[in-house]
Amino acid sequence: MIIEGKEVKRVKILTTGYIRQLLQGTLTQGSDEMIIKHGAYRLKQVRHQHTILFVKRKIVNWDTLKPYFPIVIVSDKPIELKTDMQNVTIIKVDDLDASYWRFIHAYRAMIDIPVIAVTGTSGKTTTKEIIYHLLSEKLNVAHTNSTNNSRTEHLKHLLSMGPETEVAVFETAVGAPGDLTNASAYLKPTIGIITNIGEHHLNYCKTIEGYIAAKGELCKALEPNGTLIVNADDKNIRTLDLKNFTGKLITFGLHARSDFQARDISFSSNGMFMTVIHLNKQYKMYVPGLGEHQVYNALAAIAAVNCIGIKISSLTERLKTFEPMNKQIQVVEGINNSIIIDDTWSITTTSLAAALKVLKAVGTSKKKIAVIGTITDLGSWGYIIHEHAGKILAKSEIDVLITIGEHARIMADYVEMCNTVSEVYACTNHHRAYELLKILTNKNTITLIKGDMYSDSIKELAKLARKKNNDDQ
């Protein structure tokens, strides 16, 4: 397979013997011929047979592991075995941590395919999914499943790049400083994407500047000849220090001059029409999913796919068939013949502003209601960020605001103070919010329900507000 002008170098099949030699370990039980397909460094991560498990304990819970035999155990301590352990191979090493990272670096060094890492405050999951959709029609693609982007998943993602993999795309999240650096130690991306940088995870990053720097770790993580793809319209991305970045920089955007730019953007019932401009050529495209933010996601994906040698002209038909993710700007029929926009996947000030733009565009002739939940992971920044969200809401031209949760009340208080929204309600739970919606909604209303997937109140309200669920009761 030729991608980006060179032949893809396949990953070799891993055997116990190869790993033992790599780790300079001693085979104390089992066979050098066992094939390794999965990896783990915690007992609860073992979910498959043919797993290599790096353990620090002498005693292993064999009853828990037995369904996943055959298995390989790597340890720097003597392992206490039961009598019937023919399907257990044990490699003894001098230093477990050093052996673990020797294994990681050696395996990654065997991979010579495009590896794309996607990060950003909002849009990273959708951008990753669009890239996967565009590539998977003709290529074998390793990818992050849904939003499984935690630091405990990195080894799994690394080993998902097997002998048949031709390209990989992974979502890389930031919960704290060092997260992207850690992810990149495993994945060593050749292409990095930063969709945008807003205000999030300030409980660990402490300041906006700290969060921007944490996202900026992706720039340093790329190889010297790597490619960085960034949103040229994002003011926080423009503050990143790129003077030491030696790779290729590619930009996308709607307003600032960009390598991949979208113009003539318009809404349809379920998606966005746009004209993509690249190297003075124009490509008329349609991307499913509502909102300008979806255009940004598609532009980033198109730029990444083009980087590995796929012609833009060949993407038009495939892009049309992309299926937006559930509960992300999902327009459905609501109670009292109203329209509901279910956007209960996540909430940041960045995604809130994007969702309100969709509400305004789709609900031009309707009464607009916004039901907003609490923004999480803010630490001591909770009041300031919720007040910022209140400013966004106050300028949004909505008719009714309903907030759910104690911190969300800060938004309601700010909007009420501005006196720009005719009706403002601050609710402690979804029950009161639902009673309000039953009174306020009709065929001439459109309601945005915006919150976090971990908020039971927001999820329950979105479920109740859908007409089909209401009819089933």
C-alpha cells in the first residue's frame, strides 16, 4: 500500500520470544511461540486472550484472569502460581518500568504509517469520526472508539495498530498538564490537529494559559518533520509558541486566510453546504450535522486526509454519508409539536456558543428556548466561567432561558441582570424544568437542551422532552 508517496511498513506479528529478547528477560514458564495481540498494565484492563500484562505484584488474581488465558505475564518479581497454569507464560525482567517503556518504544518504532492525533476543547470526537469515515471506505484504519480517550487507553490504541493497519486516527484529550505528552509517548503522531482551544479542565490546568499550554504540548510531540493542522480563526491557538516547531504547519478556517478555507456556507435541514478552497481550487461539499462548528470539523478532517495523499475531489460523495454522533446538535420532534435540539453530549463555553448559533439559524421564525446545565471540570474558575457563559447567553437573542443546577444559576443571574431575555428560570433539577417546558412549548417554539453527558438531570430532561418518549408514557 502506498500512502503519502511511500510504501507502508507493516507491523510484525509479536511473539513471546521476540518480546523476551527485546526486554532482555528470562522465560520462567511457558512458550516463546505464543502470539501477543493485546496489552495491559492493570488487571482490570485485561479483556482478551493473548494479552501481555505488566504487573508489579507477586500475587495475581488467577480466577479473574483465567477466562483470558493464554496470557503472558511480565514482572520483576517472582509470581506465585497455581498448579494448573499451562496457558500462562511468564517473563522475568530486572526493571518492570524500564521494560514496559522499552516494549512501547520498540513497538511504535515498527510502525511506519500516518498516525493522526486530534485534540481540542470541542469537536475532537466529531473530527476524528469524520476522518475515520473518510478513510475507512478503502483503508484499514485503527481509531479511538467513541470518546475512549483516557490515559489508560493509550496502550490499547498503540497495539490496535497491527500488521494490517494502513493509517490510524486517535482522539487525545487533555484533563491536566502532561496528558498530551503522555499520549504522544505511546502514539508518536505524524499529524496533529488542534480543533480549537476554549475554557475547560481548569480544575487541573489552573489557568486559561495553563490549559492553552497543555493543548500546545501536541506541537512538541510531533516528530521534527510532522504536520500540525490548526484552526486559524481561534484566538487562543494564535497565542501558541510555534517558533521552535520545525514541521509543516497547515491552517483551516472560515474567516482568516487559511490553507483550507470554507466559504458560501449555508444551512440545510440536516447539514451544511460549503465551498472548500485549497490551492486556488474550489470544491462544493455537503457535511451532515448542523452549525458552523461542523464546517470547522469537516475542514480539519479534509486537511488531514489530504495530507496523507487523498485527493479532495474524491471526498465529496463519501462526506455526504457521514452520520453525526448521537446527542450532538440532534434535531428531533418535541413535546407539544415543538422542535428540540438535543446537544447533551458535553458543554463548554465554546460548544455553548456554537449551539446557540444553530438555535438562532434553525429557529428563525420561532420562539427560542435554551435549557442549559452546569459546566464541569472548572475548579476555582467555576464562577468566572459560568458568568462568561451568561454573557454568551445574554447576547444570543433567545426568548427564554432555563438553567438546571446550582452553578448554572450563575448564568441565569447574569442574564437576568442584563435584562436581554424576557423569561429566565433557575431550576435545581429537571422536574421543574420539564414542567416549564410543558407550559412554554408549542408548534412555534424550538428548544436547545445543552449539557454534559454525565449530568443525569440534563439527560433525563432531553429524554422527557422528546415527543416519541412522551407518547410512550
